[in-house]
Amino acid sequence: MVAPRLRSFRSEDEDACYEICLRTADDGGDASRLHHDPRIVGEVWVGPYLRLFPEFALVVEDEDGVGGYVVGAADTDRFDERAEREWYPPLRRRYPRGHFPAGTRDAALVDLIHAPPRTPREIVETHPAHLHIDLLPRLQRRGFGRKLMGAFLARVRAAGAGTVHLGCSPSNANAIAFYRHLGFEDLLAGAVWGRSTDFAGSAPESPFGA
Ligand SMILES: CC(C)(COP(=O)(O)OP(=O)(O)OC[C@H]1O[C@@H](n2cnc3c(N)ncnc32)[C@H](O)[C@@H]1OP(=O)(O)O)[C@@H](O)C(=O)NCCC(=O)NCCS
């Protein structure tokens, strides 16, 4: 039995990260039955980070493979610019509007591909970094979320970001309890949360904590 460990993302982890994204996309639970296309959730919520800002991405791996990740960017404006220029154009050709039946979750993702999610300007100005964090059930509630968060915050802090925000469904009670417990404050009706990147145990020189 090999103990799970954190490490930096590698390009061969991409498929596992897409799978984790899908399996945690229903308010933290498995959304695979809700999507006809198993890749489309990841194309919006993890793909651009892994491709454009892999230096901030970390994963947790155990003997069954990669089972959790944190992705994000130190500068949300820069992320949005690069995603618009480099990530979305080919996706828009692959997923034209109307590609899936109206009213389906896949169609809602196509809408996001054509009009990507944006955080309100005043939040990006006060909290320039942002992140997404997801772990499969087998790795939840074992301290890896805290470790991933600490390691990610150390990385964006080293890149110059003093504060961070994240988006969360207000109905994802477990994630909100986790964020609150880690010192995040509600910035927008339970849907956007923020805090300093100065996180105990996340000094840049020891990103993986104790
Ligand atoms: C939310 C999530 C990232 C938390 O990661 P985790 O590894 O389960 O959390 P940890 O075990 O590292 O918990 C860290 C701390 O938060 C607390 N915590 C975690 N979940 C909690 C909950 N539901 N209620 C209360 N406290 C909670 C832990 O008790 C722990 O406290 P401690 O470090 O002071 O002892 C993870 O459960 C997950 O990926 N869930 C499914 C996907 C998801 O919802 N992602 C977020 C989308 S916005």
C-alpha cells in the first residue's frame, strides 16, 4: 500500500484530471450520468489551466492513480486573455452553438465555451489569483484538500498574488464548509470566496507542508 502523495502536474495526468472534474461536477458529486460528452466539463474547468498555466497545477496520486488536483492562475486577467486567444478558438469550432440539444447540461457547457465564465471586475481587482480544487471520494476528508490548497497558494504567492478567489456553487455545502474552515470569506452570495495567499504551512520553499 503506497501512501498518497502530492506532486506537480505532468502532461500525462490530463485525462485523469478531466475525469476527476466530471466526477465531482454535480455539487461535488459524480456528474457523469448528466453528460453525454465526458470531456466537455473538463474543457471549461480544467483544460485551460493545465495547458496554459501548468506551473500552478498540483495533483494527488495514490496506487490507483491521480485522484485529485488543484488548478488555477496567479493573474486572472492574464488567464482570461490567454484562454480567449489560445484555448477557446479551437473549442468553439469543435463545439458550435447548438451542438447539443437545448436545455441539456452539455448545451450549457457549450454556452460557456462561447461566453466563458467571468468573475466580477471588483473581485478580480481585489483578489487577482483564482483556483479550482477537486478530489475523488477515496481521497476526500484525509487532509489532501488542505495540502493542495497550501501548495497552490504558495505557488501563486511566489508569483506575486497576495489574494485569491474561487467560484463555488452555493449549494455545495461540503466545499463551502471546507473553504470557510480554511479561512475563506464570502465575497458574493456564497458563490465567490476569497482569502489571502498567506496560508500557514505554505512557505514557497516547502510547498508540500509537513
Ligand atoms: C471540498 C474538498 C476540496 C475538500 O478537500 P478534502 O481533502 O476533503 O478536505 P481536507 O480533508 O483537506 O480538510 C481540510 C480541513 O477542512 C475541514 N473540512 C473538510 N470538509 C469539511 C466539511 N464538509 N465540513 C466541515 N469541515 C470540513 C476538515 O475537517 C479539515 O480540518 P483540519 O485540517 O483543521 O483538521 C474535497 O472534499 C472535494 O474535492 N470535494 C468534491 C469536489 C468539490 O466539491 N470541489 C469543490 C468545488 S467548488
